[in-house]
Amino acid sequence: MWLLDRKRDVLRLGRECAQYWVRTSAGLLLCGRLTLAAKPGADAGLEAELLAWLQGLGSEISRTRPIDVVLESAWLPVMVIEVGSGSWRRTQVASLLQHRMSELHLYPGVPLQEWHLQIDHRPGDEQALGYGLAPSIRQAVLGATAAADRRAASLQPALAWGRARLARRARSLRTGWWIWIEHDRALVCRIERSRVTAMNAGACVPGDEAQCARLIAIEAAREGIVEPSETVVMAGWLDLAAPAVEASLLETQLRRRAEA
């Protein structure tokens, strides 16, 4: 699920809109944008919207090239859960994630047991990073891409997609702060030994470096970190509305202090 193929196009699904990015030798090019009427939690019309849009895309869109579908957290929620220092089986972590998801993300008539869960947890980790995809959203995406004669090779959380993409370009952030920008929110993550140990999954999108610093100060206070002057990396899509614009990740390293 996490491996990226450089030959794949990308369908990005944010809270307000969907975007189609074509993979070229120069990078990703924005070739289509759809303002969505369907919203998370009331997504009954999402499949029909995506299908009509995909069928209307131009001839420059290959129908044979597979697609990586990247879903932002409005559609595919993400959270960090505390599991402590004990020995946890994967089924136990999944049950805890289901419980935590049920407290925040409710779809009427859809039991959390039917959600598709992805868990990033290793033995010995005191925290687990968990993702949840509602079956209706999964069906809408897969149904629309299949009916439009396009193959969805993967469904990926945008946070994981972004970290994997940046890891190929620069040394992975081992300890510090990671701010991931989505359409309608920022995800502020605490990184320790390359693992996500805490997260605010619904922060306001910062407009400048001072606002980023304030986000970090707030989360550092929550975590009991007195001096948060560590590496801070902010990343997100260079989101331009005009068609055929080269896409890249906006990557800004705000502060760096050598690790001891």
C-alpha cells in the first residue's frame, strides 16, 4: 500500500475538491479539478460526482496508467493512540483504534467494524498511528475509477504519501516536528526516533513562519516539552488552480538544531 510507483498518476481527494495530477518526466502536472458537493459524513453522491468528472477529463489523461488515490484526513481520518509500554497484539491495537475512531467519526448505520483500518505500530512502541476509511468512501472511489475505465492501484492516506515522498528527497526527520498541510487543515506531528508519537489532526493552516512557531509552541506545551527548538519541517502540495502547472511539495525547514 505504501510503495510509490513513479509512473502512476495521482487522484487527490481533499475536503473541498478533487484534483487529477498526471505523472510526467518533469514531475506531476495538474490536469483537472472538481469542486465537490459531497462532504465527509454525507458522501452519498461522491461516486457519481467523481465518475462524471473522470469521464470528462481530456485526452491527455491516459486510461491505461494506474492511479494512486491520495485521500486527505477529512475523508480518511488519522489519529495517534496511546498503547503504553506493554506487549500489544495487532488485534488489540486495532480494537483500540476502532474505539477511538467511534468517539470522533460516526457514520449513521455503519459499524466501525466495517471500516478499513491501517495501523503503523511496531513492538515496543508506546503509540500507534492509525488510519480509518469508511466503506462508503472506499466504494465511491473504487466504483468511480472502475466505471471510468481507470485502475486505482492504491488508496493512500495523504499524510503517509507525503512523508514517503519527502523521504526520497531528503534525510528523514528523526526527531522534531512535522507540519503537513491539507486543503482545510494542518496536521501537527511530534516525531521521535522517526516515529509519530503525538498529533493534532485538526490545526489551523498556518500562513507564515510565526504562525507555524505558534502551532509548535502549543503542541509542545501539551506534550510537556519546555524547549521546542528542534527541527521543524512543513510540507504540503504546491496547490495552484491553473491547469498544466507543475506540482511539487512545498517543503520548508523552519528551524534546525543539531541533535545531541
